[in-house]
Amino acid sequence: MQKLLIALFLSLPFMCHAQFGTTGHLEQLVPKDPVYFFKAINIEFLGRQNVNLIDKDVIIPAQSQVGVNFDLIYNRYSTLHPETQLGYRMVNLSNIDSIGAKKHHDLYINIGTRVLPINDAQLRPTLSIAAGLSFRGASMFDQIAFNLSLRGGLVYSLGSESYNMNDSFLFFECAYNPLGSDAIAGIELMPSYIFSVGIVMLFVEDE
């Protein structure tokens, strides 16, 4: 009897190995589906930014504005996508001699939703609404304020076959800021718009 118990004890590791081999080891995680998301970089330029000179009650267009915007667009297989935006915009105020600040900086981070159809069309419409925080002013951190961004335009697929029509795109958009900014250094930036051209690429992350 003692020899039988010893034999059973010694055979336990082999039986456990055989059992886990058929059902899967307890420490092995079930493989998850890969996560697909888009990364975009957009260059922004032209458009129009009006500036209100508070002491004179005069509205003057700024000399120019430029910016850059980085997007993370999630959920590849849907028309409606969660989106995160990180961007920077600089407004050139050098044409306004009556104020000391010659540049207005705007660093922002937004979270929102984008409509981007996933299909086999070469040219598609896209719309985005996002809100977040903006750090802005002559020194970038003069003011922290609520930010709202509305973007819309066209998307051109860089793929030519059905299997890669949704892997990479060119974005042609107009970005509208309906809130403007509060008074900073004697000026107030009115609601503005700026044009944007960007490239969007698909990335895959294995969980």
C-alpha cells in the first residue's frame, strides 16, 4: 500500500502536466485581439484670427497663424471614433503696434468624437467635435481655460485595394474655435478658423 501511495505521489506532476496540456496552463492568458488605432499629424495654417483691442474697442485681423495638431483616433471598425487631440497654435500679432505682446501661444489637449466612415470609398467626409483645456497667452501659461474645437473636411484614402483602403489617409480640414479667448494683456482673441492638412496612419498594438 505504501509503495502504491509513493507511486501515485510521484506520478502527480505528470498527470497535472497532461491535464494542463489539454485544457491550457492556468498561468497562460487567453490571447486578446490586437488593438487598432490611428495616429495623425496635421499642419495648420492660413485661416483668420481677429483680435479685439479692448481699450480702443477695435477689431483687427492678426498678421498670421500657424499650428500643429496630433490626433489619436480609436476603434478602426466603426464610423464613430473616440479621439484625443494634442495641439499648439501660434498667432502672430506683429502688425498691431499698440500692444506689447507680438505672439499669442495656445497649447491645448482635447477629448472628443470623430465621424470617419470606414469603407472602400477613396474620398470621404469627416467631422470632429472635441473639448478640453487650453494653456495660452503671451507666455503660453498666462491663462488656463476651457477649449472647444470643431473640425470638418475630407479624407482621401492612400490605399488602392479593398484590403488597404482604411490603413492610411490624407486629411483636408478646417478647424473652428468658437470660443475665442478671454482678455489677456489688453487683447481678446475672437472665434477663429484655420486650415489643416495632415496624414493619418494605422497602428496595431498587441495586448
